[in-house]
Amino acid sequence: MSIYGQLDCKDCKQSIFLGKAIRDDRGALRYFVVGTASTDEYRTLSRAVFKFFAEHVGHDIAVLYDYQWEDLYGDEENWLQIGDDDVNGISFDKYLKGWPGWPR
């Protein structure tokens, strides 16, 4: 069974999907991976995470596993999913548009 992680701001109800949790042989989390993402896609994700941190200073921010999310927050219907173009989401391109924090 795969376990996934996300970066969340409880105060603003915003979330960024971080990908699959990769663990070492002792079970310690080593990193997150998003499928077969390219270097450019990881650069975009990294830019979004840095922008997210800048926008949410002093807020209730957490990195959670997917199975923890529902227990803590309940329904994701009212959350903005950054990097996801679904009904409750905004693409990374739209989220990062005009943000000068980290050049492409």
C-alpha cells in the first residue's frame, strides 16, 4: 500500500500534494516522489512550496500523510488543492503566475 504526503495550511484550508512517501529499510521517511515527474516539474513543485511557506508564515502548517488528513480535517471539499486542476483546485501555473520569489 502506498502512502502519500501533502503540505497543508489549516488556517487557510490550502494544500499541496507532495507525492508518494519513500522510506528507508528502517521505515524512516526519506523523501516524497511524484510519479515520473521531470526535473522541470519538480522545480515547479519546489517553487510552489516556497511560495506557500511565504504566504503562510505564522499559520497552522503541517506535512501529513494522506491517512492522517481525513481524521484531522474531515472533508476536503472546502480546501484549495494547489497544483490540481479539479473543481477545488488551481494549477501550479496559475498559482505561481507573477510570483517573483524564485526564477524559472
